[in-house]
Amino acid sequence: MELKKDSKYALLVPTSMGVRITPVNGQPVHSSNLFEMQATSAETNVASIASYLGLPVKVLTTFVKDSPIAQFIKSNLRSRNMDYEGPEVAQGDPWGYRHQFNIADSGFGTRGPRVQNDRAGEVGRTLNVKDFDLELIFGKEGVQIVHLSGLIGALSPETTTFCLEIARAAKKYGTRISFDLNYRASFWKGRDKELRESFTEIASVADILIGNEEDFQLCLGIQGPEAGGKGIEAEIDGFKGMINRVKEAFPNASVFATTLRQVINANEHLWGAIMLEGNDWQVIEPRKITVLDRIGGGDGFVGGLLYGILKGWEPKKWPQFGWATGALATTFLTDYAQPADEDMVWSIWGGNARVKR
């Protein structure tokens, strides 16, 4: 995939930042007194792979003015080597704007994870293209890949318009577009027709499309995997058929990807991936991984896939690196992976967990 040369940023992500609070020691939320807090968003989870491995990343978001939570988030983004830009929105009264809270029980063993999203008054729902100079960002500074998420696309009517304008500007200036559909039923309630049209427009100009069977069916109206025989081979064939239908409907894209996950228990998963690049399939059959916290594994996969594309590697390495960065993310208490170097990731892919001295 040819990328725009002489760009200031390798990767750009529009997002709504919030905080995640998680009980310590893998305990449930309702029985805990002590919690850890981190800055979070799905889109910065993706971008962390590139930023920790030395590529220039920029975040477009919005902040609550004079908020200590906003200060906490900005400090975190700086620590992840990310530039950020966004307006400061006044909180207003005590019932005004704030950054979202994500309250997460990571689960343990036979007790599955539980996540509660508290997004009332979320400042990220005000994201507006008028607050950003897209000609400067895409035309003068330059961006190689912009990564859009269906979470932001469906967050509010304002963010839907925001993502559409970002996609149009990226297309105009030759920036490659990655779109992870990320369907959420609660976000789509009462907006199905509007969002189907908007997601279809973004998908029609995207170069990289990512999603599971639910995403492609409910966001874009693509028939899901057809029921066939039992076993992993039949499952993979079903996904290949679905991806072929997506490719036929959205011929502008040249890369299509999805992850495969089978949950044995909260700490043991079978983890795999499928990617179609051009006419070439790359299939990673599910392999066993040990999970500390599953949240962010899918974002880690996307981040690693995009990193491989940005580095100009041969396509077969893209999903391999993504598989490994996704697996890496599940070993962190943060919901984003923090790779020390590429070798750490390739050691995971190779199954080498020996001590490195």
C-alpha cells in the first residue's frame, strides 16, 4: 500500500478521551474498595502501538476546560509520545460536560469480565470539524493513515458529521483511511438509517476495513458468515465468504481484516485473525494465549496491523504483528499495549517467552 510521503504524522486518530477505573487484584467492582485509574479510548489504544515504537502520532479530541481529569488525560497522552489537539469546553454547571468513565471488572477464571460505560455529559460528543484546521493537518502537515472508529462515528450526530468530514478531507489529500466499524447497539438506537448511510459513505472511501461479523452485518448490511460444517476450518471459510462480499460492495478498500477469538475462560483464549490484501489471504488459526485483562486486545491487533503497513513490510507480516500486539495488550493492566521494541512483539509471535538478558 502506497502511503503519502513527507508527512508529519504517520497516524492520526479522532477520539473521545475518558478514564477507566478498575479494581485491583482482579476483583469485581461491587466488592472492591481500591481502584486504579487510567486514561483511555479505543482509538488511542490502537495508536499506542505506533507511538511506543517511535512513529509520530496525533490525537484529535476535545477537553473539559480547567478539569483535573483533562490534565490527567493530557499528561497520559504525552507519556505515550502522542501529540494532541482539541478545544477546551467549559464544564458549565455541575450537571454539565465531563470526560466519560469506564468502570471495568477484568474478570478472573470462570468469572467473566463486566464493563459499565458511564457516558452522561460526555464532552467528546461535541467534536466538531469547525474546531480543527483540516487543510493544515492533511494538506500541509500531512498524515499517512487516519484511523476512524465506529464508536466515534456513532457517538452523536455531531461526531457522525465530524467523522464524515475527516474522511472526506483525508480522501482529498491522499491520506489512507482505516475504518474499524465497532458496532454498538446502544449508540445506534433510533439512528439506524442515518448511521447506515454515514458508515456506508466512510466505508466507500476507506482503504482498510476492519470488523467482525456483527459489524459488517449491522453497520453495512453485508450478509454474515454462512452456516457450514463444524470446526475452525468451516468458521474461517465462513469469514472468508463474508469478507469477499464486503470487498465486492466496497471495492475502494484493498485490506480487510477481522480477529478470531474463542474464550475458554477469562484468562485463557484462543486468538486468531484473517486478512485479505488484494487477492491474497493471510490466515492465523487461533492459538492459545494467557490473558490478564482482555479489554483492548482487538485494538492492539488493529494497531499492530497499521504499524506493519506504515513500516512498509510485506503484507503477510501485517496480521502477524497485529496478532502479537493484540496478545501483548491482554498482558497489560492498561487497556493498551506498551511494546518496548519490535523484538518484544516478534518474540510473542514466535512463542518465545524465555528470559531476555
